[in-house]
Amino acid sequence: MIDLDPVLSRWLGTTPWDTPLPGWDRSCVGSALQSLVCSHRLSLTAYEPPDEEWIVVRNGEAAAITSALFPLSFVTPGLVWALRELLPQLILVPLASTVAVDYRATAEVLRHTLLRFGWTNDFSPAGFCVSDLLVESVQPA
């Protein structure tokens, strides 16, 4: 299980949903990943700003799930080099599967970074998958 606290803790005290982080702008990240889609025959499978905070690009073997608010991407080995070249400021976290419970983080860190709206009873900070993050990061209606 990968502990995300060391990665996410660097952004505690920031509010990129109000003020973008230096060097990380939602529209620039979206454009950069769109160019990756074109150059690597990927599909942009999810991203509807401003509601969605994650940009998902993939093909059959490779995937990158990148935050629009933080320089963070969950990525399969097949796209690591391309993302490092395109967005060198990205912190890359290994991704084996979008549905495998491979990650954990403390509730406090999640609440002040990726999941500022909280989460449902189906979510556990002690063990979650990337798909859970995508669902739980959407602002409740």
C-alpha cells in the first residue's frame, strides 16, 4: 500500500481551488495533456472543468490520472517518460490499476488537499483506489 501523506503533505495550507499553485494552472495542464493525447494516441476519457478535478488520459496499456489542481499524477510505467518530459514539475505516483486498493492517507491530509469536500461512507482513507478519488473529489450537489 502506498502512503500518500509524504506526497500530499507538501500542499497542506494551500488552496489551489482558490489560488492556483505557482507553476500549475488548470488550463495549461489541460492543454499539455491534450497534446500528449495527440502525440501518443491516447484518449481523453474524463475531464469536465470546473466540476472535475482530474484529467484522465489512456489507451489500452497506459494511463495517467492527473490532478488539475496539484502537480500530481497517478501513472502507469508506459507514460512515465512522456509525462516527465511534458510536465517535469509533476510528482508521479505508480498506478497499477484504477480499481485496486493501493493507496492510503490520513483523513486530515486528504481533507486539506484532494478531498476538501469530504467523502461518503463508502470511502476509507486507510485504503482506497484512484477511481475512489475521482468520485469523491466531485463537489456534492
